[in-house]
Amino acid sequence: MSTHGLTLREHITVITTPDGAVLLNQRTGRYWQLNATAALVLRTLEEGGMPEQAAAELAARHPAAADRARDDVEALLRTLREADALTTR
């Protein structure tokens, strides 16, 4: 993973929920529901963490799925990029 300094675009709002988070694109009205795992990744990135750090955090919290952590982070980043929801700092 080589992506650095990612954050959500200004028009993307994050609302934390008991089960994760919801992202709302204020320009289009499109929204995404994130599970707790995806919300953890997003929170790590928003706090200045790198994708590698998000994957390490996932692996630490879910050791049984540690081998999938990097792929899960990349899948979320790919989805957010395709939706043009991410920008660099």
C-alpha cells in the first residue's frame, strides 16, 4: 500500500452509528453505510494514519482475519476512490 495522506473530500459528511458509520455525499445525495471494520479504517486515515497502520490495527483487533486486513483496507480505498470521495492532504 503506497497511498499517503488520505482524507475525505469536503462535501463528504461522516456520521458515526452504533454499527459503524454512514458517509453522505452532500453534492449528490449518495450515501454509503460502513460496517465497524470500514469505520475503523476510515477513522485511522482521518486521524492522519496511513493505510498500512489501518491494516495493522485491523489485524490486531481481529487476529483470526489478520491475513485479510490489507485486502480489506485496499477494497475500501478502491471503493472510496471510485466514488471520488477521497483526496490527499
